[in-house]
Amino acid sequence: MSSTQPDVDRVARAYREPSASPLWHRYGPKARPLTPVQQRCNREFLELAQRSPGAASLARPSP
């Protein structure tokens, strides 16, 4: 039988799966919630970014 697909069983035994990174686990300190001042600042920046023209439109001159 000639197949272009590798033998899955042989490959699975030949290469051991690497251990998971410690960064993938969900234990440890939780992220601090944003303060109301930070939330307001983020909303203002988001509003400003949505109203202003994008960087791509500034790079290309209008015909």
C-alpha cells in the first residue's frame, strides 16, 4: 500500500508531546479590574479612534 500520508501511530510514538507551558494554566494572580477612571479613559479613546480616519486612508492620497 503506497500512501502519501505518514503513519500516524509511528509518528505519535517517535515524537513525544512537549510539556505545556506554565503560562497556559489559569492558576495564579488574577488580573486587576479596571478602575472607573480607566474605563472612562478607554471609552474616550475608543470613541476618538472610531471617529478619526484610519491610518491606511491617511497614507494614500485621494484621487
